[in-house]
Amino acid sequence: MEYDWYPGFFAELYAYDLFAILNLSYPGSCNFLTLSIKVKGDRVALEPRLPGYPFDFARVETLAGRWPSLQVLPLRQVALWYSSLQLGTRQTAETSVEKLLFAMLHLSKRDDYAEAVIWIFYALETLVETRVGESVSTLVRRVSLLLGLDEKQKIALNKQLRKLYDLRSSIVHGGYRVTHPIAQEVVDRSVGDERSRAIDLFQFGFTIVVACLQALIARGWTHLSFQETMAGNDAKNG
């Protein structure tokens, strides 16, 4: 059996790992959009197409003092955390943290911003263990807890996640104003308006996903779980 594809596979996997580690350490530091991997004897080059612009934008917003913001983490800390996941060549995520990481990579490759909202909710809902039918409030509460948000930030998170949820619902249930594949906004200005709204919501959701990963790395966590507690007082005797 021939394994000529092995070198290309491992080179491409290394590119994904490096892309994730560098951008989780210093957002916007790695861009593999035009990377081409050629293996001796292969006619077709592998092109991971991993653009770094969502990280770039988030970093610019952070430097401008706007929220949501991302951290700069020590490269060694990120590399050790990533290694502790023990992904190796495994291609299927097994834990909620691995699912969040893989979803981030999928989001990094998306150019259809409206459809990307599905990946954003997949990532966040999986991470914070929300069940089918649970309200956005549960998602907001648990993401806020992980990120250590203040009241103003919680209000902003709630507002934007509800907009994202409405967009997801409109796509799933048919209310979304889908555009023609040509999407030429010079001819129809409404195309640009719809695209701008989707980009803004995508960028917010993407930044929150990355912020959650950075929060896990900063704590050294590779697993996350939430526990609900309840306490009460005995009734006083009359």
C-alpha cells in the first residue's frame, strides 16, 4: 500500500496546529490564507486556506479599548495547553473543549458569515453544556461566568447573543433574507446592508469563542463543567 499522501497530511496538520497556537497566544500573528504545501510527486498542492483576519480585527478592537477583547498569552503556556489535549492525529473532537477548538478553526475558514452563526452557537452551547430548549439566558450566564464579565459586559453579551440567535432562527426556519450567489452590492445595495450585519455579528461571536478558549488556557483547563446548586432554610416552628 502506498502512503505518498502522508507527508502532505502531516504538514497540513502542523499548519493547523501552528495557526491555532500562534493566534491563541497573540491574536492576528499568523495568517495562512495563501499557504501552499507541495509534496514531491504530487501534482496538486494542499492549501489549508486559514486566514487570520478575524483575529486581526479582534486584536485591533482590543487595542482600541472596545469589548469583547482578547488577551495576549505566553506562547509557551498556550503550546503546553494545546499539547495537553493530546490530539495527535485525531480528527474527531471528543470533549467540549476540543469541540470549541475545532469549531474555531471552522469559523476561521468561513466566508459565509450568516451561516457561520451555526458554528458559533455549536461552539458555545457545547462548551457551557446548555441543553436543547434552554434559553439564551443560560448561555449568557455561563459564558459570563467563564469570562468574568461585569454587569455592563453581561448586558452587551445578552444583547448580541440574542441578535445572533435571531439570525440563526431565521436561517433555520426560513425567515432569513437570503441573497443571490452573485451578491453584487453595487447593483443592489440591500446586499451590502445584509452582509455588513452578518459580518458584525460573526465577528462578535468569533471573538467570544476565542475569548472562551483563552480563558480556559489562562486557567490551565482542558475540561469544563457547570454545577447548579440550591439551598434553603427550614421553616420556623410556630
